[in-house]
Amino acid sequence: MAIQPIDLQVLFSRLNEIGRDQSTHREAQVQAQMVAASEIAEQSEALEHRVTQARTDEEGPEQVNDESGGEKGGPGERDAREDDERPEEQVFRDPDLGRNIDITG
């Protein structure tokens, strides 16, 4: 099927209109991306300057769970428990050091 001259005439007359439509679509996509990027930048900037409230309902290392129900033994019992929980330090000790006394003078 061949293109008739009247078809070419209609196509050429609408060429400017089609070009404007296509450029509008391209610019709309770019504009939408720019708006989305600016919104994300504003949200991140607002998050940087906002102070968030700490949640107290979560259990973490800062909370102490005392299962005994109270202090029964006083401070001495607490110190004994703390000593049991501490890992032993590995210290090099010489078996001959401090056992022999030199009395020859």
C-alpha cells in the first residue's frame, strides 16, 4: 500500500504538534523525577534534624532483670555475684619469683 500525497500533507502539517507532544512527555518524566528527588532530600534533611524519642518498651542491655524479687542478702551478696560473673584474668606468674630469699647480703 503506497502513501498518497494527501497523507503526506496531513502528516507534515501535524509534525509540529506531534513533536510538541513528545517533548512534553519527556519533560514531564524528567520533572517527575526532579520532584521525587527533592521530596526525598527534604525528608532526609528533616530526619537529620529531628530528635527521635527512645522506646522504653524494648528490652535491651541497659535494663536489669532482677529475678530474685529484691535484695535479700544486702550488699555483700551483690559483690559475691559480681565476682562470680567476672571472667578471670590470665596473668603470667613465675613459680620461682618471690619464694627464695637471699640472705647472703
